[in-house]
Amino acid sequence: MQPKSGEFVKIAALKSPQELRDRIAALGYELPVDDQPLSAAEGSPLAQPFEVAGFRIGNRWCIHPMEGWDGTPEGQPTQHTIRRWEHFGASGAKLIWGGEAFAVRRDGRANPHQLYYRPENKEAMRHLLRRLRDVHGECYGERATEDLFVGLQLTHSGRFCRPNRKDRAEPRIVYHHPVLDAKFGIDPQDDSVILKDEDIPALIDAYVEAARMARDVGFQFVDIKACHGYLGHEFLSAFDRPGPYGGDLPGRSRFLREVIRAVRSECPELVIGVRLSVFDFPPFRPDPSRAEPGKLGPGIPHEFPVPYPGFGCNRWNPLEIDLQEPIKLLKELHEACGVAMVNLTAGSPYYNPHIQRPALYPPSDGYQPPEDPLVGCLRQIAVVRQIKQALPGLPVVGTAYTYFQEYLPHVAQGVVRAGWTDFVGIGRLVLAYWDLPGDVLAGRDLQTKRLCRTFSDCTTAPRNGLVSGCYPLDPYYRALPENEILREIKSGLRGSRRQVEKPSQGVSWSSGGP
């Protein structure tokens, strides 16, 4: 019998790095956890520069792209957006990976407030980037921007497009998926939602146009997004799609390679990165037999056929990771396509978030953790280590570090020192404690009251049409009227479950969302 989430050992309950190491060993993993984080002055591995495509990046901290569901309907930044990007600049990290999930055209947005490319938005994006760089200089010195490397993540949301209304999906899919179609309300007989081969050149042109804008306003690199179930990722599992964009790995990776080569051809000044879901599992759903009053059950896999259409998993046992294809793809992207660096993640927040961003407290509409969230972190770190061992010349950013909380600096320093990854990436943590990298490198004590405890309000809010932010810990969001709305929504969800969530009813609650 699996333990309940309340039986997992909380990170805050561990009193020393040794207790964390003991807990990790008890879970069957190993991880380099340093006893004491070092400052930059003390020679911290996290303070060492790293060269990518001839550019000297000043340290080993990376800020992941975080889309805040807070742009204008026309795709321009608002004050919420600008404030978040200013915090990226204040963070102390020298690699800002994408900043924002930026849709290459309007119909590719995941929500009606996502930033997207159109010529009228160019100057707004220039201002957004300038504010990030200016704040970095204000915080760390006027020459600090010389080793700051900032990119823009280019995306199309594919299956998860909602460009006009948050409550109306307008999907563009690569193929009909035997599980995801039903989960997200797509008629398996409706081929009108499938992106046709003849539509792909125009989409590639959209990536190029967005990349030109990124270059012109001053971004140093672009990320061609291929993760989390969005369009670039879905192509990689299109085993049964006929024609040149499906079937074997060369076919399934053709779209990604064509986009990269087109951008490199038209914008040779830009460095190219790829954020890749390096493995995936089938969707999970709450176990209705283990629901409790006001709380959904732990996650269990949906029923799935075999062979299962998943990238980076054993198709005959898709709950098992298989890195043969990901390693082969990454090698080709680096050596043949000119991809200079990769940011490795896993799965999708829409259908298996526990493997992607482990949390003790899931979003209010999500399943409870089916495993100790530490396992989700350790799984991703171990996979990145395997990729780094297989492809030592490929610069790599690792993911899944926020959940380490007080021990994040100890773990980050350990994995970089041991060569398991080149950069440590942080995401949702930055919403409340954006300057943690700066504190660590300066040798200051952590501000523990600002540490992300994975309450997941930053996800519950946008799933309900509100801007994303850390409502529990950031006074800025706590003071917004949206905070009270969020409280009412969460209270209503808990109340509705008391009425309907009975094991005999077999209720299935969607775990999809941002």
C-alpha cells in the first residue's frame, strides 16, 4: 500500500545534509549533497563561468522560462510581466532560459494572455528585455551584464491551444492520441484538428519571424521548445502519423530539426537551445477509491494501450524510462543541427505533473502525489546525469530542484561539482524568492520564509483564469484582488468534492492545466 502524502518526510523536517542523504539512500537513490554551500569568494562551483557557443556565462544558475498568464489580449507584457522579468534580472543567475513561453503566432497561445509574436509587439519585448538587463546591472554592478546570457523561448501550444478564451480549447494536434484525446475532449474521429503536412512550412516561417524579432531586440539565444506536451514535443511521439513527420525517429524529429535549421539560416547571430522533455509517462488521474473529504486521491496511471506512443519511455512498458532515442536525438541536434545547449525536463504539467515538477501539495484540481516528491526530483537528476555521461560535450541545464528547499544550495553545488549537470535551473521558486542565487553566491543565509513549499497556487490560479504568482509568500500577489478570488475557488473545489467524490462514483478529475 502506498503511503499517503501526509506520511512523506517533509524537507523542512530534515535537520542536516546528512539526514537528507540518508533519506535519499532510503529511497534507493544517490545524490551529491554538500555539507556547506560556498560563496563565490570561497570558490563555489556554482560561481564558476561556463562557455556556450563562445559566450562566457558568469555562473551556473539558470532561471527557467515561466509564463505568467498575465499579458494583454494583444500579447504584450503588463506590469505583472515586467515585474517578473525584473526579478529575473535581480536573481543573480547568469543564464535566463527563455524568460517566457512566447507563442510564435496568435493561434499557438495556451491562454488568451500569453505573449506572442506580431510586429506591433516588438518594442514591448525590447522594453521587457531592457528592464531585465538594467535591473541586473543595478543589483550586481554596471559590468555585470557582460556575462549575462538571455534567451526567449519560442513555442506553439499544439494540443493545449486556448488563444481566445480560457474555457475554450482550440487544439492543433500532430496525431490522435489513444489516451490524451479522450482526456482533453478531442473527438478521435475529427481530423480537422490535425496539423497537416502542407501547414507546416508556414508554421516554420512563424518560428523564423519570431526569432528575427528576438534577435533584433537583443536576445542572445532562442529556445525551440520541445517539452511538456506542446507541439514540438508531440511530434516526437508521432509513431503512427503517416508521411514525412511521423514514424521513425528521423521523421518524428523532422519538424524540430527543420525549425532549428531555418532559424540558424535566417538568424545566424542567435545561439540555439532546446528545452526537451527527455522522458514521458502516460497520463495520471486521481484514484477515486482513495479520495478523502476535500481531497482527490493519489495519482494512478490511466489505462493505456501498448505499444504506447511516448517519447523517452519503453513503449511496451511506458512507466519505464528508455533514453536510447533521446540520447540519439540530442547527439544529432548538437552535432548536426548546431544546437549549442539543452535544458532537460520531463513529462507534462497537463497530464503527469508529479514527474515534471514534484510537489507535496498539488494544484487544487490535481491528484495527490503517488510517490514521495523527492523521487520525482531524483529521477530527473539521475536522467540528466546519464545524458551528461553519454554526451559530455553538450552543455546541459538540469531541472527539478525547487523541492529541495533549504537544501537546494547544498544539492545544486554538489551536482555541479560532481559534473552531473552544467547548470542548475530553478522555476517556480523564483516567483517568491527570486534572488536566492544572489544570496547563495554572496554567502548570505537563506531567507527561509520565502522558500517555495510547493503549495501550487501558482498553478491553481491560472487554471482558473487568474494571473500566476506566489499568492502565499509574495506580498505583491497576496494584496491583489485575485487572491481572495483564489481562496473562494479553492474553498469551492473542496466543498464540491465533499458532495461528489465518493469511491462508488468513480469520479475522474482532470489533472490538466498549466
